[in-house]
Amino acid sequence: MPTVEKPTFCRICEPTCGMVATVEDDRLVRIRPDKDHPVTAGFSCPKGLEFLHVQNDEDRVLHPLRRRPDGSFEQVSWETAISEIGARLREIRRRHGGGSIGWYGGNPTAFSHSHALWIGWFLRGLGSRHLYTPNTQDTSSRFVASALLYGSPVVVPVPDLERTDFALLIGTNPLVSRGSLISAGNLRERFTEIVARGGRVVVVDPRRTETARAFEHVGVRPDGDAWLLLAMLHVIFTEGLADEAAIARQSTGVGTLRDAALKCPPDLAEERCGVPAAEIRTLARDFARARTAAAHGRTGACLGRHATLVNLLIDALNLVTGNLDREGGLLFGRGTIDLPRIAHLAGIDTYDTYRSRVGDLPEVIGQLPAPLMAEEIETPGEGQLRALLVSAGNPVLSVPGSNRLERALGQLDLQVGIDLYVNETHRHADYVLPAASFYERDDLVIAALDFHLKPFVQWTEAVVPPRGEARPDWEIIEDLARELGFAALSAPATKLVGTGRFGRLALRALAPAAGRLTPERLVDLLLRTGRDGDWFGLRPGGLSVAKLKENPRGVVLAEHLEAGTLKRHVFHRGRKVRLDGDVVEAELARLLESARPDADYPLLLIGRRDVRSHNSWMHNTPKHRDPERRQYAMVHPKDAADIGLSDGEVVRVSTAKGSIEIPARVTDEVVAGCIAVPHGWGHRDAGWQVANAAGGANVNEVLPADVADLERASGMAHLNGVPVRIEAAALSG
Ligand SMILES: Nc1nc2c(c(=O)[nH]1)N[C@H]1C(S)=C(S)[C@@H](COP(=O)(O)OP(=O)(O)OC[C@H]3O[C@@H](n4cnc5c(=O)[nH]c(N)nc54)[C@H](O)[C@@H]3O)O[C@H]1N2
Ligand SMILES: Nc1nc2c(c(=O)[nH]1)N[C@H]1C(S)=C(S)[C@@H](COP(=O)(O)OP(=O)(O)OC[C@H]3O[C@@H](n4cnc5c(=O)[nH]c(N)nc54)[C@H](O)[C@@H]3O)O[C@H]1N2
Ligand code: SF4
Ligand SMILES: [Mo]
């Protein structure tokens, strides 16, 4: 068979780098970065290249598996698996109602055109509210800040790094993570260009990260950001640096923010966030006086105890300095598929329209806090969670309170996993179904569209057929839905396109091919009725899937994001950003009244991401045979000296929930009083042999996960800045 090279793109993380896949005999034999890609231009990272090992991994699940009474798995046919799971789900629905069946859809669902949509459809068919995702360990606080500010949780502005004079990065390490809630190819290059233009890149982080080392670093105490940001606003308001015209034009409710900022002078903030008052003043003045500036936060801003407030303050800092919705500041997505509008029409841009059965916490975009899953399984009553499907996720490693979750999973009437591997969550499942990898399916990453700095869209065909009997996630979900007797996925499509002129036109165009709505047809519909669409021939040359197939390296839609689109992106009445409200006031009060450090647990734990890991996966590649690649904790020399810990020794990290032990690296890379521990480790007894051997400790076993530990405003888990105690493991009994 001849060797074929196919342009496509990686779907592990947000740059969605252009790749060229080399295929021989229907087998992926090489992946290389695509130099001719119009956005990523030859950029990629080690994970993207190591995906070749995942693709061809002998540990991959390639056939449906069913648990035997002795706990081992046996291979069964798809027909058997789907019909048996269907029968069990029907029985559970009959006895306990559709509301007793839930789904956890993990991180990779966001990198597919269809996976998350099909899960949503499945649960709506059941009338179930048990939808869980990594969001409460990742972005719910950001989404709630958006709901409060803009009236829609899915409106998330991006920093215009291509034109800004001052990038303020809060709790993000893009030289390793490659950027999140932003998609701009090689971010190191973007940052270097800012400096080359005479601008600045300042990184606020408790650790002198790869990004902080390459640019400027402000060493903040974990969970200190709200204090830092309020004190910056204090300086800006009291020194006349605010852009009052922009505030009046764009927002309502600034008084609440101003009052809170006035209560937080830099000297008070210094005590709480560890950044010297003089440094806070200079940072505030420099940011406000820069010709243009953009503050952007990610998981370091999203996982603290005041995360919703931190995210709100980040956008407010941009707004108050006149940097929201202007070139070089924060800009809104261009929306070739107008997600906020579509989500609004479909009624899925929700926040707090209902609350969790246990814990009374708000839904965010229809999702409930994943740390509640254990208690939802354990708590009797109507809506008790009795069956859980987990696709593209590994909550036993990724969700805090994992010991309890793992025990609770054992109480389920049915547990089904859909994955590339039998991971730590699926090792107890009743069935594990083999998912196609992203190179085995067609795709367009709808969720990333609005995060591209250079508006861009790319469609890919599957570059190889699925290995073994693997199948794309959406097809598996559709089969299960059919077992439960759901109508085809056409009713939600009606909602998505609306009932306006183009909606009607689109549905008419769709009707002749009636029947199955595939992701390709859905994407086609959304593209064609979007702002660049061909409107089914009314605008020749416009976008459609066919058009994208003619351009396999994608289509650049504009050089830059536009400024001056605020009114289109704000859903509040009057189209103004809202800076006040009950939630904001409560969160500000909670911050200003919050307690100081806990004497029993004097250190603060934060997370850390590694270049070759992706949360709990990508650990089964040959590189992870190297002990150097394994998990270790970073401890400051002063804190190490206090407990007599030397570099390379094992440190015991304890919270009120328990202890874990991890080899330590003693380094002043972390600020004193802070310990950094990567999540996603603790592999054992799962189906990935290299990962099992690499082992590690599961930090989520000791992180807080009770209802009282979750943020009231967003249900967000508290995973950064968690009070801990450390001891040298060798010395303590
Ligand atoms: N190589 C690699 N890339 C990844 C991933 C991965 O696991 N590995 N995961 C992907 C996923 S799912 C996501 S969501 C993104 C996340 O993207 P990022 O958020 O950019 O990822 P992190 O490297 O975790 O960066 C968070 C930073 O916040 C800092 N931090 C911790 N606590 C605080 C705090 O209280 N205040 C401040 N200011 N900073 C704090 C941490 O030290 C860390 O440097 O990365 C994605 N990319
Ligand atoms: N303590 C702590 N915990 C955290 C975080 C933290 O910073 N600190 N970060 C959180 C964040 S940001 C995230 S996003 C979560 C991630 O949490 P999860 O999404 O629960 O876990 P992942 O480790 O990303 O697991 C992804 C799984 O999907 C499988 N997979 C990959 N591609 C596909 C596919 O196409 N289809 C299917 N069906 N399966 C696929 C992989 O084999 C793997 O088993 O972790 C969170 N947990
Ligand atoms: S940065 Fe790496 S993992 Fe992320 S999309 Fe690009 S190649 Fe894939
Ligand atoms: Mo994430």
C-alpha cells in the first residue's frame, strides 16, 4: 500500500495544532507538525507527537468489554454490549426514573464536534440532571463570572496578544499548558513579539514557572489573587487612573467594586497576598497607563477559594482601564458559529436555573459539581444516582474526594466507561466500550472557535479507520439512546438554528436527507447559517463543510478579532456589563471577612502541569518509563529545612482528609510556604501498563471535596491554595 500524507490537527489541547499524518496500510505511522498550517505554522509539543504511541498502543481498548463475576473483563460483541446495557438502563429507568441515570464527560469531550452535544441530548432524553464534567475542577468559576458580567456563561473574552502592549497573565503557564481559553499557536512566540515591540509580559504565579522565568514574575501567595486585584483597583481608582468614560459607556454597578477596592489598600493586600505594596502600586500604574493592556487568567485563577471573584476582577481590571473590547485589550470571539447566541436560543446558556439534589449548589451550563457525585450515589431518595456512564474522563484521579468516589462507584447498579483505555475509573466498570481516537474520526472543534486570536476554522476527516472495533463516541451514545427509545437528534437541531428565516431555510435544506443527524450535518448547518456561511447558495463562496474539505488546512476568517462588539456579546438588559449584584456583593464580603492561614496546616498546596502529561493520561508512552518523567512535589528550601527534608527524599503531605507521599524536589522555584504537586497521578491496577508502573500519588485523595468546601457561587472545587502540613516521610512513623 502506498504511503499517504494527510493534513489534520491535534485535539489534545487548545492550540489544536496543524499536523500532517503519515498513513500506511490504514495505520498511522508518523505525525509531524504542519509547517504550512496558516495558524500554528509548524508548532507542536511533545504530547502531540507522543500521541502516535497512544494511537498504536497495545494497551488500548479495542473491543467492548464486560466484567466477569471474578472481576476480570471478557470481550463481547457490540451487539451484546449495547443491548445488555440498554436493558439494564431501561430497568433502572423503570424502577427509579430517568433522573437516576447520570453521565460524567471528561476533558477530551471539549475537543470533539459532537461528544458533549450528544451527551446533553442523551440526558435530556432521560430527563436527568446528573451531568458532570471537569468544569468544577477547571472553569466553572470563569463561566459564572461571565454569567454575572455579561449575562451568559459562555461569553469569555480573550486577550489580544497580537496587539497588546502589556499582557498580565494570572495563574497560567502557557509555555507548558500551551494556553487555555485561548488558541493562538505558539504562545512563546506571541509573548516574545510583545517584548520585541517594547511591551511587557508579567506572570502572576506562586511558582517561578517556565513562563515566569522567560518574562517577568510577580510571586503571589496561593489564593492571594483577589487581594492583589482589589488592591490594583484601589490604586487605579484613588489615583485617577480609571477610564471613567469607558466605565460609564460599558458598565453598570461600578460603585460596588469601587467600595470594595477602597477597603483594600496595597498594604492590607501585601499581608494577604505576599506581594509588596510598592510592587502592587507599580503594577497597577503600569497596567493602567500602558497604551493597551490585557489581563488574562486560567486555572491558577479558577481553583482558589475565591475563584469566581478573581475571574470577575480580572475582567473588571480590563474594563476599568478601558481595555475591554478594544484592540490590544480583551476581545470577544468572532463567532463563525455564534455559540453564545445559539446557546441562548437553545436555552443552554444557563446558570443557577436549578440546584443539585445534595448540597444545593447551582448548575452551570447544565452541569453540576463533580465532587458531589459520591454523595449523589450514597444519598437515598428520588433522583439518587444509580447508573453512571463515564466517557473521556477519569474522575477517580481528577476529582477531589477520589477515595470516597471510588467506594461510591461500587454501589452503582451500573457503571459504563467509554474510553481509549481501562483507566482507574473504568477498572470497576460493568462495561468498557472502545472509543475511536481523534485521528479516527472527522471533526471540527466548535468549542475552540471563539478562542482563536486569529479567527480560523478547520475541518478534518478521519485520517485512519478506528482500530479494532473502536467507534466514535457520538455513535456509541446514539446506539444507547436508541435502546432507550429516544427520538432522533433532530428536535434539538431545530432549536439550535432557531425559527428565523435562515433557520427555516436550513431545516428545509436538511429535510430531504431526513433521518440521522450526523455531526457532519450538524456542523454543516451551523457553518452555513453562520456569519461566514453560504446560506445554502444565497452567498456563493461562503462556508460549508464541503468548502472546508476543499481547504484541508483550514480557512483564516480574519487577521484579528474585532473591537467594538461588546453590545453583541452582553446579554443583560441595556447591553452593559454588570459589575454588581447579590453574588458579587456576597463574594466580596466573604473575601474581606476571610480568615488568615491555619496554624495546623501552615503550607499552601498548588497544582502543576508537566509538558508530557495531560491530566491523568498520556502517561502510557515510552518516555514515562524514565523515572525522571514521574511525579514529584516542589518544596521551598526554607520549608524543607524546617522539617529536615533533603532533595530527592519523600515528603508526606497531609490535609484533614489524609496523607499522600511523593518524592520531593527542593527548589526556590515555588514561593516559601507553597508546595506544588501535579494531579493526574496515582496510577495502579488499570489497563495502562507503563502508567501503572509510573504510579505516583493521587493528590485528589487529600483535597477538600465536601459540600462545604465547594464555592457557593459556582460549585467550584478548591484545588489551589489548599492548607496542608508536610513532614519528611522517612522520619515520621
Ligand atoms: N502539558 C500539559 N498541557 C496541558 C494540560 C496538562 O495536563 N499538561 N492540561 C490542559 C488543561 S485540561 C487545562 S485546563 C490547561 C490549563 O492551563 P493553565 O492554567 O495555563 O495550566 P497550569 O500549568 O496548571 O497553570 C496554572 C498556573 O497557576 C499557578 N497557580 C496555582 N495557584 C495559583 C494561585 O492561587 N494564583 C495564581 N496567580 N497562580 C496560581 C500554577 O503555579 C500554574 O503555574 O492546560 C491544558 N494543557
Ligand atoms: N487537583 C487537581 N485536579 C484537577 C486539576 C488540577 O489542576 N488539580 N485540573 C482539572 C482539569 S483542568 C481537568 S480538564 C480535569 C480532567 O479530568 P478528566 O477529564 O476526568 O480526566 P483526564 O485525565 O483528562 O482523562 C481523559 C480520559 O479520556 C480518554 N480519552 C482521550 N481521548 C478520548 C476520546 O476521544 N474519547 C473517549 N471516549 N475517551 C478519550 C483518556 O484515555 C482518559 O482516560 O482534571 C481536573 N483535576
Ligand atoms: S500543543 Fe501539543 S498537545 Fe496541544 S494541540 Fe498542539 S501538539 Fe497537540
Ligand atoms: Mo482542564
